Amino acid sequence: MTQSSTSPPTTPTSPPPEMKEIDNTAPDQPSISIGSATEASSVADAPSVQMFHKPPPREFFLIMLALALSVFLASLDQLIVSTSIPAITKEFQALGDISWLGTAYMMTTTASQPLYGKFSDIFGRKTTMLFANVMFLVGSVISGWATSMTMLIVGRGVSGIGAGGLMAMVFIIISDMLDMRERGKYVGFIGAMFSFSSVRFWVVLSLTMPPGAGLSGSTFLHIGGISTIFVAIYLNLPTPKGSLADKIKRIDFLGTLILLAAVVLVLLPLSWGGTKYAWSSGIIIGLLCAAAVSVVLFILVEWRVAREPIVPIHLFRIRNLWATYGSLFFGGMAFFGIFFYLPVYFQVVKGESATVGGLETIPFVFGILFTSIGSGLWTMKKGTFAFFPALGFSVLLVGSGLGILFVQDTKRVFTIFVLLICGLGMGFTMQASTLAVQVAVKPKYMATVTATVQFVRSLGQVFGIAIVGTIFNNKLAEKLKAQFPDDPRIMIVAQDYVKIEDYDAEGRYWIYDCFVGSLHYVFYCAVAVVGMAFISALFIQHKELKTNANQAAASEDANGPAKPSMAIEMV
């Protein structure tokens, strides 16, 4: 691993000097402010305007290892509860509260993601990343030592706060260290860690652990501890100046509270609708109405009230932002809609074990790894990226359409091919989507738009699971009742797949046929939302990828050599 030619070397113990950011590509004009002699000298003597701060190779490797471990942990924690439900139910005798384990984690993770971008601008990348790591580890400790269901739910909620920050801060830190041409390959690799950890989790779990056992809290503590130590020692990025009191005053408390309320009010009905309550129930409708009001209030507060908004509303006038966020939302719906229900096909219809079912998804992950890293290398060499999201969603559209052809006896070679196509499509969209929003805004908004990428994608995943799950369950119930009109116990198989074995060969055939027919509607939904993601991605524009070198050149061309009594600062 070699030092970037566009990034002056720094030492791990002495963070690079904080320098004023200049962005000649942004629509706003720079303002000239009188600064101190020291500030003027530092600008005049600087050989370039350093936006990106890549550490030496050894420190860079250890930081990237820490970031990869953080993403690995955060993604594993989303899956751990589902495998531990039998043991948890037996331990606490609280089956009625089991859904809150997933709901608490999902709400705190999604709600916290957009906050980390602004908080990292105020308190610094290292402090914010360490906070996320500590919150995740504290939540893991609470969960591992839980003596009641309530304590376990609280632990999951605390872990979610940390996990939301881990997912957001990883991409922000990479963006601070690497210029836009170099970061693509690393963003793609880190983004693929989520899918890789999903497959590895199921395989390792089924091979090494007895049924109903989950990963121990100590596993998370060991891996999380390594990540935290490496971040604390080796991550040295410029830190915002100012006292703690001044930084606290910059926090948009009103916007934060309204955002948290809005996310909770959106996620609760999506989690409960069609399961705990009917979609037409007063509770679900009331929560959705309250969510709509909260979203409107949040927009008004961020637009008109907040001095330093968490999500600056005026940024959404930028074409690349609304186009990218739209494609990510619909792409997230498709990704989790497909990935969540593929195990149903492999383990129920094909009768495969959890181990084999996990191995079946390897082509999907391989496809993501190949195109996400490959597109990053292309971006680094060619400097172009804007066509990748549209290309990726067009490929994913083909894969989703082919999924409609699945039948009971589909050959493994065809399922491998379809999953590979879907993975290739998803991989093309990962690093390019992040670059598309970062390159469209001034450096001071980089953390905010990057954190929002993770938030929008997560929100899309939640909507995807809720909508696709409702359609799948409704179609399955409809088909089972139509096929077995005189069997009052038939609906049990929709809740407990083991009960399918109670039927004879002919009965099992028609039950599997109902499952496959319902699964087709999952792919119908995927085709529809991927189509919308593709249309959104068509609006993404190419812009020059900023580096330390071209930013310095642009600054000198636009403003001339820095004068001794002046400091240049963007407003």
C-alpha cells in the first residue's frame, strides 16, 4: 500500500494542521475575512490546500482494519437475534416481547444515522467514532449480562445507537483520508462487508454452534475492543476548534428531537402493520398520520429555525442529491426484500439446511464484491463514476426479473446465475452513490450528505421488509386457503414451516407450490422498485472528483496567491 501522490504525508502522532477548505466548484462565492498573522502565514506558506489526510501505509492499514471490523460487527448484530430466539424465549419466558428485540435495534440504528454526520462536524471524527464504538460495546455488555427481557431490549437499543454511528462514520472517515478518485475502491470494499458478514454468519453459526445458540457478547467485545483501540491510537484527523460549551451550543436540539420522533413514528407502524395489528387498525393509521406531521415539522425546523441544521434542506435542490437518495431508497427496498426472502426458498421449498442455505447466497456476495471493488478501481483510474448506479440498477432489474422464473425444482446452476446477476448489479451502485453526493456539495457538507446516504438506504430497507413481507404473507395465505379450502390447520404452516412435514407427498407439493407462487410476488415488487431506482439514477450527473492537487490549483486560479493579511474561508 503506497502513499497517495496527491496527499502530503503526515505522522500518526501529529495530526495535519487544520486548513481552511476552498471549493471553487460550489455555487456559493468565497468570502474574504481578516485573520491573524499566524493564519495568514499558514495559508500563504502551504504548498497546497489539503482536503484529504491519508496517514502512512502502516497506520492506514490498521485504521482500515478497524473500520472493516466495525462494519462487520454492526451488520452481524442485525442478524444475531433471529438465531437466538429459541434460547431467549426459553430463558426469559417472554415470547410476546420478542419482536421488540429487533424493533428497538432497528429504531435506534436508523434514527441515529443522520445525527452522526453533523455531530462529527462539531466534535470531530475521532471523538464521534469512539462514542459509537463505546455505545455499541456497552449495549453488547448489557445484552450479554441481561437477566430479563426488558434489560435485553434496552441493551439492543443501546447497541443500535452505536451501530448507526459505526455504519455512518466509517464512510465519513474514509472520505476524510482519501481523495475522491482513490476512495472508490475502499468504499466498495467496506460496503461489501455487510453482505459478506451475512453469509459468513449463517455458515459459521450452523457449523460451530448448536441449534438455538447465539454468538456470545464476548465475541462482540473482543472484536469491538480491537477496533476501538486502533481508532483511538491511529486515527488522527483534524479536530474542530472551540470549547465544549461552544460545541454544545451548535447542536440542533429541536431538530434532533423531532427527527428521532419522526423515525420512531415511521418505523413502529411498519414493524407492527400486518403482524401485531392490521394495516387498517386505528393504531397503525394514527402512527402513520403522526409520522407525517413530524416529518413536516422537521422540514420546517431545518429550513427556517435551525442555525446549524442536521439536514440542510436547501441541499435537496442539488440534482445529484435527490437523484441519488431516490435511487438508494428504492434500491434498499429491493435489496432487503430479495435477501430477506431467499432463505425461505432455499430452506423451505428446497429443503436445505441453514449451512447450505447460507452457501447458496455466496454468488450474490461475490457479485457485490467484484463490481463494487472493480467500479472503485475504474473510478480511481478514469475519474468517471456517474453511469455506475444506472448500470447497476439495470443489471439488478434483469436479475429480479429472472427470479420470477423460480420453481420448485429449479436447477442450482440457474439460482447461482440469478443471484450472481443481482449481486453484480448491487455492487455497481455502492461506491458510486456515495461519490455522487459528496462531489456535489462543499466539503463542509460532506459528512452530512454521507451519513444521509446510510440513513436513506436503511429507511428503504425497512420499507422493503414491511411492504414485501405484507405482500408475501397475504399471497401465501390466499394461495393456501384456495388450495386447501377444507383444511382448518393449513395456516399453521405459514407460521411454522416444520409443520409442512405433517402432510403427505402430494400435500407438501402443493404447499411448496404456494410458497413459490408467493415468492414470485417478492420479485414482482423488486422489479417495480428497481425500475424506480433506475429512473432516479438516470438523473445523476458527473462532476469532477476533487483531490488535494486540483483543489489547490482551482483555489489559486480563482483567488490568486494568498496575501499575508488575508485568510480565505468559504461561507
